[in-house]
Amino acid sequence: MKVVLIGDPQTYLLLYGMDPDFQRYFRIKAEFAAHTERSPETIRAYAAFLRGRALECGLLPLGNDALTAAIEHAARLAEHQQRLATRFETIEGLLVEADQLARARGAAAVQLVDVRSALAAQELRVNLAEEDLQQEIDDGTLAIDTHSAVAGQVNGLSVMELGDYAFARAHRGSPRELDLVKRDWSISNARSSCRGRRTAKAF
């Protein structure tokens, strides 16, 4: 009997350092890269893999424009123009949702409009924090001075990462203050309620 464990690096290091039996029984380690280089060859292989997965999962055929959009999304996940993320479960989930949208409109294949609609729906489900922040800016609760000049202060644009979603937020202050605001935002969102609303916090 063969046993294969799949997990994150942190769990592996924890087990390896604290459980002698783990070291004895699981001697072969293989690491999977989080991304691959973006080249004509890998794009063709990526597209062939997605078409194959769609067939295995019983999805509608993938149009060329839908495949292109899915691969572009993989590049955004990799955060690099010359790389593609190998988070295949994420891309597969996107195509499953796009398939449902295509079937709902009676299409014979998944097209670009379906992938774009699925991406928009995914963003809408997880961007509550960004919407709350924008609402604070719109109603004047949060004001950012972008016209005056103050010694020792800079205008900054930081990227807030909330698990599977990230967005940019404008700041004004010293470099130390900007770093503290970013940490405070992370702590505030970690204390959000079960409805997804973050704890009210003044900045």
C-alpha cells in the first residue's frame, strides 16, 4: 500500500520537525511550483489541460476566447506578465461557474462573456471590505488630503490582501504611519463578524 500526503509547506515542516515517524515513513518529498513560465508551449499545454479537465468534469466545450480569458486570469493570479499560476483548482472552479452561466443562457459552449461574468460574480462575493472602504470615502468619513504638501509625509497606495482577494487603498502620512495603518487594517478584518462585516475602526 502506498500513502501520498498533499499539503502546504508549513504543515510539512511542522510534522518533519516534531514527529520522528513522519520522517521515517514519508521519505520522498516533491514540491509543486506555484507558477510556470508563460511561453507559447506552456500556453498550449495549459489550454489542452483545461480542455481535458472540462471534458472530464462534463462541462460544455470551451471556446477559444474563454480559454484565453482563463489563461489571462492565471497570469493575474501569478502576479507576473510572464508567468502562469498553477492553481488549477481555482481555474477549474472558474470554468465550472462559467459553464453554469453558459447553460443558463442556452449556449452550446462556454464563451468569453461567461468567463467574464463568472469573474465578476466571484469578485462581488468577496469585495465587501473594499465596498465598505469606498463608502467611507464617498460619505466623507474617511478623507485623504491629496493637494497640500507636508514635510515628512507622502501619498501612498497600498495593496490590501484579504485571503483570496486584494485591492488598493490610498493613504497619506509618514512611512511609519502607513505601515501601522496597513497592520491595523489586517487586525480589524481578522475580527470581522460572521456576516463578513469588519469591526468599525477609525483611521
